[in-house]
Amino acid sequence: DVGHSDAVRYINAIGEAMKAGGIFHSGIEFHDNEYTFGGNDRNVSGIFICEPKKNPCHMYRESIYLGDCELTKFQALAILQKMEPEWMGPTYDLLGKNCCHFCLELAIELGVGSIPTWVYSLADIGAKIGGRLTCEK
């Protein structure tokens, strides 16, 4: 779940019951680390690493097995490096280009397929309805 809010947990419980998705944070775990994407207001990568299931900014919900990554750690890190220019911190958009969208692309690049659509479907609906939500102050 995004953040630690009871309201988000409530929305996600309703979304889960209705099979409509929710407001989720996501990361991809491989080679003993979790990789994800977040916004910042500097011209640096928004891709960052944390201990699996321990991102301090979000509440861990569940793991979804996508398959085994057959790449070496070096090969996987090369993919992340290649992705960095497209995933700079200032390009983060809560609805249109968030951690879930990053994980979708990373999973495909790692050769493990796609993440489930319900992980990012609510954000995609919001992006179609509204404008851009960035990390600007």
C-alpha cells in the first residue's frame, strides 16, 4: 500500500473486493535487493534500491511471484542503468509514471513477463480522468 494511511488500506480493501485495483507501491526484487522508482526535484535518477519488503515510506502488502530472473546480477544491473535516463526523478507522476509503471517495464526487461494489471489500473484510470501529479513543491 502507498504510505501508511488507514484511508489507503480501506480504499485498497474495497478495490480488492471489487477486483478494481488500488493505491499501491511496488518494487521488483532480484538478487537480494528491491528496486523501485520515486520522484525527486533534482535532475537525478528516480530508481532506487532498498531491502526487500522494507521500504520505509510504504506498507508492505504482498509478494507476487513473476518468475525466476535468469540474468546475472551484472546483466540485471546493466538493464537498470540503461533504463535510468527514462526514469529520472522529476519525471515521476503519481498517476501516469509511478513505481508500478516502472516495475511493469522492469519486469518485462528482466524477462519475467508483466506485473498484474490490477497493480496499476487505478492509477491509469486516474491519469485518464485527471492531469499530471508530480512531486513538485
